[in-house]
Amino acid sequence: MQEREDRKYETGAATHPGRVRAQNEDAYAVLPGTGVWAVSDGMGGHDSGELASSTIITALGSIESQSSAANLLARCEEHVLEANRRLKQLSDENSGRIIGATLALLLIHGTSYACVWAGDSRIYRVRNGNILQISRDHSEVQGLIDQGVLTPEEGRTWPHRSVITRAIGVSTDPGLEIERGVLADGDTFIICSDGLTAHVSDSEIRDQVASSRSQDACDDLVALSLQRGGTDNITVIVVRCHRKSPTLPRSGVTVIETWE
């Protein structure tokens, strides 16, 4: 049996309905015991959006601790696809009314991480003072930016920037995208809904998590979004990874798990 590094996670989380909407259709999961952190942003309005996001997060919350990275990823995909099936069925039973939600999911097992997403909720990684957006928005505006029709700066004010092209519950295949990587000591991940990124820049997110503990960073980022208008529900999770007590195989080489 392969040995793996034991890590600890300093996690913070905060959510707020914002200054415009009465109801918070965001939902999130913080499950360091199973290596699962997730944000889901409901769509379809009011009860439908809240139902969609809570259905996805509840499905992820039922996952038990897994013996390998590959098993963890496989179980998460199964549970997300089952949530997708339930939501699609509810939509069909309600004359096709949209009952869907975005998903931004971080998985960590041993020395490895995987990011899984659909929609425009985002996952960032801060490493050595640099911030990287790991997820790529599944949205109309991102498609126009990719085609060169809009610049990223123009995209921030594009009238249809909230239109997404993938989500859980909207179609039979939710089009999950997955990015895998190897952890470095001190890696910090930020998972958030677009209520944060509509008001706060990547560099501001980086600076906040670099200067504060995880929970303080979440609280301050939400407060900054509210200060700038809070036009949507806001949810943010910050996960800081620290090596707790590295255990090496007899060869003296750290074993890197894979998600395959």
C-alpha cells in the first residue's frame, strides 16, 4: 500500500444574498474529512435556483472518505451526474422550466488535487504569490472573448455576461470539465460564485488571501463585494493547504497519487 503525505487544511467560507436579491440561491460544501469543497450557484429564479444548488451540494455531502484519488473523483462524478438526472427530471415535469445550477468543485486526496466545474463559478489557485484561474467560464461572454470579439475588459461590462452555456440540471450531459494537478506546500484555493468576481478583481482576491487567514479573507471579500454593490448572491471558500507531517516511502521519494 502506497504511503502519502498527511496534510491539513485551513478553510474559511462565507455567503451572503447580496444587496439586490432577497433570497440566496448559492449553496456550498466544506468537507475536509473527505477532501471535498464546492460552490453551486442556482439558476432559474427563487425556489428553482435554491432547489438546484442545494440538490447538488446535498449529493456531494453524502460521499464518504475514499481510499484513493481516483475513487474520490469517480464517486464525485457519479453523485453529480445523479443530481443532474434528478434536476433534469424535475425540469421536464415542470414544462421545461429551468432548474439548474453551476458547480465549482475542488477535490484533494494526498498530494493531488482535481478541479471539476460547469458554469461560471470559479476556482483559483494562489501559489508563490501568483494567482491562477484554474476553471474557465462556461459562458457566452467567455466564448466571445475566446473568439477575439471582446477583450476581457469589455467582457466585464457585456450586457449578457451572466448567460452561461453549461450547468448541472439543464441537459442530459452537464459537460463537466476537469483539471488535475499536484499540490505544493502553501497552495491556496479560492472557490466562488460570480457574485464575487463581478465586483472583485483577481489581483484583489490574491492580495486578500495572502494577507489574511482563510476565514478573515472570505469575510473581507464578501464585505468588499457588498461595498461595491452586491448585485448578486456572493459565496466564497478559501482552502489553504499545509504539509502536516510528510511520510516518505522507504525509497525516500514522495509518491504522487494520480486521478486516473
